[in-house]
Amino acid sequence: MDIKTIAAPLHEQDTDAVIAFLFADNQLHSAAKALDEALNGALTELIEAGDLSGEAGRVLTFYPRGAIAARRVIIVGLGSVSEFSAEALRRAAALGLQRARTLKATSVAITIAGTGRGGLSIADAAQAIVEGGLLGLYRYHGYKSKAAEEDNDNPQSITLCVYDDVDIAAAEQGIHIGRTMVEGAALTRDLVNLPPNVCTPPYLAQAATEMADEVGLKVTVLEKHQMEALKMGALLAVAQGSDTPPRFIILEHNAARASELPTVVLVGKGVTFDTGGYNIKTGEGMRSMRADMGGAAAVIGAMRIVARLDIPLHVVGLAPAADNMISGNAYRPSEVITASNGKTIEIVSTDAEGRLLLADALVYAARYKPAAVVDIATLTGSCIVALGTAAAGLFSIDDTLRDKLLASGEATGERLWQLPLFPEYSKTIETPNADMLNSPGNRFAGVGASAAFLRNFVDYPAWAHIDMAGKMQHDKDNPYDPGPFASGYGARLLAEFVRRWTQ
Ligand code: BES
Ligand code: ZN
Ligand code: ZN
């Protein structure tokens, strides 16, 4: 897709469609006003007739019949000025471009809205429009034997129109960031959408390697014998029930400058399918478990963005990947296993497997002497009970790290909500038989117990844990999150966090 910026008004564009935006107070300003004038007051008339309104979610298509060069005018509501944010603009842009696609418009011009009364900078507005628009046009192609007709109907060219001595360079920078964010999030979505017989640990490692080669990241993939040499007994206990071998994926940005730059490590849970093991899930519970590598996919997507934006930090992405299956060799409840830091774990539930992968990865992260470590995982149903699908849970032992993550979630629309690390939660995983249990004996605060568990493997001052179980699936009420299954949650969030760590 060709995306460019020009300093010219929307109504001069000779495209299949032009897209403009309107706030809920229906006041025609700047681009919309100029468009209305070029249309001899048609928009004013539509507003007065009650047919056009700027309420959030409203989209109106209008056929200008020669008054301007474009074939169609699409007006999208932004909602109220007081509630406006980049998130509102992302959603509106998605609705506008989806309408253009439905109408088979191959060339589209869009005005960069939100900078005047909306209060966004030109760069942020351009980024939000590109990000929301392209995320909204995302499609997963799947494995239909006959390609769908709709597969290639995305607009071919998008022109962002700016004028009134706007800083074109800033707009172009915003577009670049937006496009890069979408490429990362789309990779995350693709990986999560894939069926579990395709997206196995070796496949995930292969996909990460191809991406790394494309964008210039260093990549290392550890195989089972290397994990054995590192004594990763927790990860290996989970992996041993499957005929498909595990992989430990390591992506590195600025590897050659590791000694001079601060290091940030991102860790993602990569359970390519979670049956629950001998603590087997129900059919219903298993239905979405191909998304149990959503954390790993988020880290891989984020690393792509970090590389493309060339963030001036040493950034490491770790993705421990394994299947959680049942077999004659699968691990069982009551077994005691030993993680790579020597700590022993008594298994209560083979379904609390993600924290076992993360344990060995968090231990591995310490070798980089990191300034910050953030892990992300579809870790507990308990987090969904606590927060629903409205936010991912955030635990942090460092307030600066927490604040940067919360701000990143706010900026990207990938919301986080802090949950406590009370000492009581550590008590719930005490056992006479080992250093800890892998899950508590009772069903209270399971999400807190999971974070308390992970903390046993953290040996650096700034660590945060994100439980994205409620966020792995797409949100049907969000226009730029069209599914059909994966949300792509975490890629933009983590990349934005890394950007903010430099500031
Ligand atoms: N992958 C699941 C968590 C999950 C559940 C993610 C539903 C998304 C939707 C995880 O491995 C798991 O099974 N956790 C258990 C932990 C329990 C056994 C302590 C859970 O949440 O029930
Ligand atoms: Zn599980
Ligand atoms: Zn799991």
C-alpha cells in the first residue's frame, strides 16, 4: 500500500473516496469546512436535516456528483471534543477506511484531523490515522483452499492531506511510526491466528528468524539439548509431554553495542497449545488455547517494531516456546522439578504451565544485567475474572517501570491496570515439599499467586509482569481490532514502552 502526505486540501483530490471527520457538536472546521464550501454547503444541509452527525461510530457516505473531483465523500464521527484522544481517532480512521474498502475504493484521500480542537500534535494525529486505519483493514487469510474474492480489495493508495502551514516532516514521521507499529501488530495477529498444528515451537522460531533476518535483529534459537545444558528444568517439564520439541527464541536489537547501551528485556509466554496437561481443560476451556503463545507473539511483533524504529537501546526479546500436552512422558501433579536458578517447584496443576516457561526465561534474562525486564503472558483465567476484557493486569516491583508501562498502555489504547503484589500471595504457594508450589491450593487471587510465583525467578531491580489473558482475543466493539480471532495485543504496547524507556 502506498501512503503519502501532501500539502493540499481534501476537496482537490481526484480519488475514489475522500474521508473527513466531524466532532459530535457537528461544527464544521478546517478541512471539513473547506470541503463543505467546495460542495456548496451540502454537508451543512445534511447536518441540518439530521442525516449527518459526528457521534462516535457514525459513518456517512455521500456522492458529490461532480462538485469535487472525488467520487465519494465519507464522513466519520469522532465523538465529543472533551473525550477525544488518539484512540478515538484510530477507531474513526478504521471505520472510514473499512467503508472505503466496502465501496471498493482503490484510491483514498484522508484529512489529518484531531490537531486543532482535538489537541493532538500533527505527528500523533498522522500516526493514529495510519495505525487505526491499517489495523482496521487487517485480514487473516487462513487456509481456505479457494482464495476469497475479498482477499485483495484493500485500497492501493492513501493520501494524507495537510495544509495551513503544517509540518509535513512531522506528519511523515508519524506515518512512519504508525506503519511500523501496524507491521509489528499484524505479525503478532498472524502468529496467534495460525492453527496450533502449524504454529508449533519450531515454526515460531522459524518465523522469528525470518523476521529477524529481514529487519536486522540478531537471532539465536536454543534447542532442547541446549536448554538441558542450562538446566531449564521448569520449561523442559512442560515440554516433555509433547512430541513437538520446545524452542527458546532470543532476538536482540543492537547486540553489538550491548556493553555501551542500557538493556531492556522483553519475555513472552509461548505455549503453542495449552491442553492443561493431566489437569486437562474442558473442550470449552481449550477452544482458545492456540492463543496461549500470545505473549511470545507480542514480543516477536514488538522486536520487529523496535528494530525498524532503530530504538537506541540494547533490547532483548525472549520467547520460551513449548506445547502443553498429555503423553506417557508428560509431567504430573505432585512432581517436584528444578528451575535453572536451582529453585524447586512442586507441581499442583499441570495447567499452571506458563509460569514454568517464564521462570526459566526470567532467570535467563539476568545474564544481560538488564535495566528493566517486562514479561507478558496469557497467564491466568483469574486475571480475566478480576478485570474482564477491559484491561490486562500489571504487576511491578519498580514504580518508574510501572508508570512508563501505564503511560504506554494509555497511548496505544492497550490498557493496563495495576494489581498488587501482597506478601500474602507468596504464602499461598508455600509447601513442605519444595521451595514453592506452581499454583495455590485454593482458588483465591490466582492472578496474585502467579505473580508471586514469578518473583522467585527475578534477580534484578526493575521487573514487571503483564497478564494479557483477557486481551488475547479481538474486541468486536473496536473497529481497528477486526479479528477474526487474535487482537495482536502487546506488540504496540511493548514497542511504545521501549521508546519511552529512552526518555
Ligand atoms: N493459559 C491459561 C490461562 C488462560 C485461561 C488464558 C483462559 C486465557 C484464557 C493458563 O495456562 C492456565 O491454564 N492457568 C490456570 C492456572 C491455574 C491452574 C492455577 C487458570 O487460570 O485456570
Ligand atoms: Zn494452562
Ligand atoms: Zn497456558
